[in-house]
Amino acid sequence: MTTTLREESVGAGESAAAGPRVGVLALQGDFREHALVLASLGAEVSLVRRPEELEAVDGLVIPGGESSVIDKLSRTFGLAEPLRAAIAGGLPVYGTCAGLIMLADRVLDGIAGQETLGGLDVVVRRNAFGSQNQSFETELEVPALGATPVRAVFIRGPVVESVGAAATPLARLDDGRVVAVEQGNLLGTSFHPEITGEHRFHEYFLSKVRARR
Amino acid sequence: MTVPETGSSRVKRGLAEMLKGGVIMDVVTPEQARIAEDAGAVAVMALERVPADIRSQGGVARMSDPDLIDAIIAEVSIPVMAKARIGHFVEAQVLQALDVDYIDESEVLSPADYVNHIDKWSFNTPFVCGATNLGEALRRINEGAAMIRSKGEAGTGDVSEATKHIRKISSEINQLKSMTRDELYVAAKELQAPYELVLEVAETGKLPVVLFVAGGVATPADAAMMMQLGADGVFVGSGIFKSGNPEARAAAVVKATTFYDDPSVIADVSRGLGEAMVGINVADLAAPHRLAERGW
């Protein structure tokens, strides 16, 4: 029922010229929640469903959603290869939950034939916590974002099962499992800052976008 | 660190947020569930009979056999939903014990209680409920529903009721947005909904939970129309597996839901799908056979 974000571009007010142009992959999932957070932080936000829309952005968010669906649609509509090329070319990309799966070099427990875009030198396990009854929220220490813990919501989320040499863990659960990683201009979280009012991950991501522009 | 908290409103409503822009498909066998997942469904609804068959076979429609639900959960990795009868809190307890991802308190099954709906706050598993108008949606949210689907008229392949319900809900939300605070008290009374929820809708201009459309969606164009009318996503019940080519139709509805505002994509995906489900015009249904009137 969110009608206010149906336009292709949001946050494109008079002051938007100064903001970085950030796309949100809008094939499926909670892309509008990301768009709202990014717009509130001063970004010029657009929804990306086509290769030409990808060319017009300085950074990209891959939202939460169903990773098998986002994978399938990105291949069907010719976005997967341009996305891989953009990632290889250094485009800053932030993925939450399904987005983290898309950014991982390898996924375990995917559906038959599921592919990822890759870029993050990690192996992720899809639905690592089980069914929705095991979905949860918790406080998470994220030293890179300061001393105040992050309220993190995990919804049938993945975990990073192994972190390669090129990637850096940013946060772990009490049991040691990695749930946030970065590698150069790529950032991934198992959880969903976009639905909790937590803006520090998006700010952190926008600083990568601004630094590259 | 704090103890992880399951079953919070944010966690329950959050799963629905992740399903947005997607298609949830009714399936009656693990094989159909596999087809749905391969076609790009975001979730499946595990049922013994699709609404079209419930309609034609008659009798009391109840929760599905746990063996069937288990088999479908084992087959796919996307979320699995299942239906409990309106007011049948024990069926809902069983579905929670079976570890389904969402419980649909559904008018498609025969109601078990003609007065009370289930107290959905007392469950860890989230609920989706049907609604034909804003007041009904807010009453369900007040009882703990974490997602709303407009009812439409299930099992008909006639999308007109779905259109009516989504338009009704949208127009009632728009009316609230233009009201002053003193008018909202009366609006709450007329909607028969809690004032706090009415105020929240008036201030935010949307429901506090995700709104999908259901009931009678049978073609890619039907799905895209519901999205253009403001739905967050669509349920397709009988429309896929009662059609001539379920694999192709399921994939086409998924694509049309993503590119709901691009007629050239909708045209492309609508080609060569074979027979759509044989429909029943809602106008030809006698009132006692209209499922949307169940629930209040």
C-alpha cells in the first residue's frame, strides 16, 4: 500500500543534486524500505529493474526478499551480467539478507540451479536459522559503527559460514557466527537495518559511495 | 548481549515485508510446490484442495493433513504457509507445531467460530488474514494479524471482487488521510476499528502491515492490475494449477508482478500460456456460496 514510492525516483528534491545517486534493486523484496532510508539520508534514490537503470547510479542496494526469486529475475531480465560487471568495476553495493546471498561468492542450501552475483569472498548458508518460528531480533555489537549496539532483525536469514582472506567480518552472533561482512566497496548483512530505523549501515555504505564518486 | 527475541511484531511483520513484490501460490502436492518454487514463487500455500475444488466439491473444508504440510515443507526452501479455519485456534496451534512460516486464518475454509477470530497475539508464528474493507483489515490487525490479504472471491478466476476490495481499502485510507482529528473518532466508530489504528493509518497513509491481494487472480495482467491498484504482492490460488500450463503461467505471473507497470513485458509474458482456468462469474454465485462474506 505504499503509494508514495511508486515513482521511479524518490528524494529527488531541489537539494538532491548534491546527494549521491543510489539505486535499489527492485525486482522483489523490501526495496521501498531501503529507498526511504537512503532518501532520508540525502541520497538521490532510483529503483533499478533494467540494465540501463543500473548505468545511472553510483551505488546499489540489493534488498531483503527471496534470494531464489531475485536471482531468477535478474537473469531472466538481463541484469545479472551487468551487475557482475559493475561489481567487478568497483561499484559500491550493499546487500541485506537476500542481498548478502546475492553478493556471496558461494551459497549453500540454495534451490537447484541458484546462482549468485559474487564479489564477497565468503560462503553463506541460506535459511541458516530454520523456519520463521526461529526468526528473531537481538542486540549486536558492530565495532565499526561505534559502541552503541545495533538492533538486528533476522528473518529466515542467512549466516556467513566461512570468510575468505579478502573479506572482513563486521559482526558476529554470541555463538561466533558471522552476520555482517565487508570487502572493499561491498557490504553485506544477514539482518535488516532498513526495517528497524537503524541508519548507521546505510550511512556507512553511503560513505563508500561518496568516497568513490 | 540480550537474549534473542522471537515472535515480536517486527519479526512477524518483517517476513511479509520480504515477500513484497512477489507471488504466493496455492499448491496441493510437493510436486506442485516444486513447480512453484522453480517458477519464482516467494512462498507457497499448502492446501489439500484449491479453492476451485473446495467450491465444486462442497462439504466442510478444514486444515490440511499434517503429512501433506510436512511433505511440502520438506520439498521447498521458500516459506510455506497453511490455512486454519476462522476462529479455530487449535488448528492454528497445530500449524505452529508443524513449523509453518505463516498461518492463514482463511474464509476459504469453513468457519469454526461465527463470533470470534483467533487471538493471533498468543502465537509465535505470524498470521495473514483476509479483509474486504479497511475496518475488517484493522480489526484483524488489532487481533494480531501481521499481514493482510484482500479477499476477492477465491476459486472463481473472476478478479472483480479482488478489484472491489483493494479499491475499497485504498479509498477508505485516502478518506482517513484527509480527515481532521475530531473526525477520526467518528471514522473509527464507523469503521468499527480501534481509534489508535485508525489514527496510525490517517498519519502514515497506509496499513501498518503488508497488504497482498487474493481471490480470482488468473492471468499475468490480473496480477499486474492488482499491483497497479496498490497491492504489495499477490496470492494466486486456483489460477495456476487449474490452468493448461502451470509452469509457464506461474513464471509469467511472477514476471508480470515485478514489471506490473510495463505493458510490453506483460504482453510478452502473456503469450502462449494455453488455457486459463475455467472461470465462474461471481454474479452467478448464490450468496451462500460467496466466501468473501465469511469473516467480519
